[in-house]
Amino acid sequence: MGDVLAVGMIGAGGIARSHLEAIAECDSIRVAAVMDTDSERAHAAAAEFGGSHYGELDGILGDPQVEAVHVCTPHNLHADQVVAAAKAGKHVLVEKPMALSLADCDRMIEACDLAEKVLMVGQVMRYYPVNLKVKELIGDGAIGEVGHMMRRRYSYFSPLGPGQPSWYLDQQTGGNCVLYCFGPHEYDILPWYLDSAVTRVYAQGSESTELYRGQQDSYTALMTHASGAVSVLSQSVVCRPGAHDQFIIGSDGSMMLTNSKLVLNGEEVPIDSSLGGMGRQLREFARCCLEGGEPDASGHSVRHTMAVIEAVQLSAERAEPIEVDGAGSGCQLAT
């Protein structure tokens, strides 16, 4: 490899475009190819951002110019495409959710480990400047020992809106929308802030409207962390108006944050937002591929996030607490 990582984009939809636009601002990455089953869309993206274009997976994985791939496809395709990419000798950045089951997460991790290739998951919120600052302050003991966190993400997201793919309503393809489309960010960031795994979950969900045709569209989860801290996460995709914020309470102080603002003990903390989360994420991926090392949002790390989401869904279905044994690659569900 040289000084610039040559990547192939698997999928050319909306999230892929966010990747492509961010790559255009990164001097350590370039687009070598774009693949989409809609060949016209692949051709248009390649014409705009550079590289070859393909209409099927084998084509892009067989391209010797492609050193790594970004998997930006419907959720149920992630596992097979990541495994195929690893077997083809490509590093992989896969969009969230990592997969729709822990068994698939394990297949992905094993394939990339055997191929000695980087597996990174697109947990872009870990790279937002405000979240990096929160994690730093907690690690430095700015509010003492964290005892309680309360986070909410309320929005109105119509799967039938203009430009939205119909598979958002198909749980076999996308999983439950509130948990697997939006939940991977929210359930990932809470243990990440604390460096403390979730060990126990009690959750309840509801079908507040008929918009999602039988899917539960709102969830609240109460989680216990290995450190003893308790976090509460409340989510909805059928709420107007919306909110996305968090309160973190420690033994010596507290914080409140949104995506762009952080208040520590009543005083706003300046945040340098000159480089956004996607740019930071892609730079770390390129560095790990070119120089070696494991990214923060590695497959091993994010497997715990997916275990927590499975526990939330199971807890809501059974109306009982679920224990999440261990952390990271050792995480398993047990009642």
C-alpha cells in the first residue's frame, strides 16, 4: 500500500454518498470503484467521485486497485458482503448496524481476523467532537464517578417519505427500525463514554402509531453498567417535535449535551467542530489500513453494542430483565 488508501464503495445510496463526499475532503483516501445493483446509480457516482463502476459484488471485489471497501447496503446484506470482502483480501468499513444478529457479527469478525484485515463499523457518533470531549472529561474525572446517565432521541422518521427505501418496513431486511436504524448509535455511545460494558437490560417498547405496520416504534431501556452506573435510553421515530440530548450525573458534577453543545456544571464548554465526525472516522480507517492497528470502533468493540440491542429487543418481548454476560467479543445473552 502507498500513502493513500484506494477504496471501493459497495452501495451507492444516501449513506454511501455521505462517505463519498467525506472521502473527497480526505487526503489519505481516494475512490477506486463504486458498485451498486442499480448500474446507472453506480455509474453516476463513479462519474462524480472517480473510479470504476460495477453492477455486482464479484466485480468490485476482484478489482486489484481496490484495497478496502465501504459496505453501505441494506442491513441484512452486511454480514455476507463483509465476509466476501475479507476473503477477497480487502479491509472493511461497514455501516451500522454491524449486522442483524450476533451470529453474523461473529462470522464477520472471524473472517476479517483470519484474513488479517481491518474490520471497522461506522459508529460515527464516536467521532463527533462533542462526544470525544465528553469521553475525555469523564476519563479525566471532571464530574467524579458517573452514577446516572439519561439520554433521549426523539424524531419523526417516515419510512414512506420521499427517497426512503421501502425495506425500512421489512424487519427481515432492516430489523426493527428504531433499534437497528437509530439504536446502533445510541446504544453504542453510552458504554463508550464510560469504558464500561452494559451487564443488564430491562426494556419496554410500544407501537405508538400504525406508521411502521406492526413494528414497535418507541423504546425505553434501563441499563446497568459494569461500573455500577445506570443509564436510561428513550427512543422514538414517531415523535414531533424531536429531541436529541443527554444528562450525565457524577459524584462531583454533571453535564448536559446535544450534538453540538456541551454544558459542564452550568458553563458551556467550547467545542472545536472544524472536522466533522465522518471525516475523523474515515481518517482513522485509512490510518489503520495503511499503518496497522485496530480502530476504536472495531468489529470486536461494536459486537457488544449489537448484543445490547438484542438484549433490549428480547427484554421487551419477554417483559423481563436480560443479563448481558461479559463485554466485547465475549458478550452473550442470558436470562
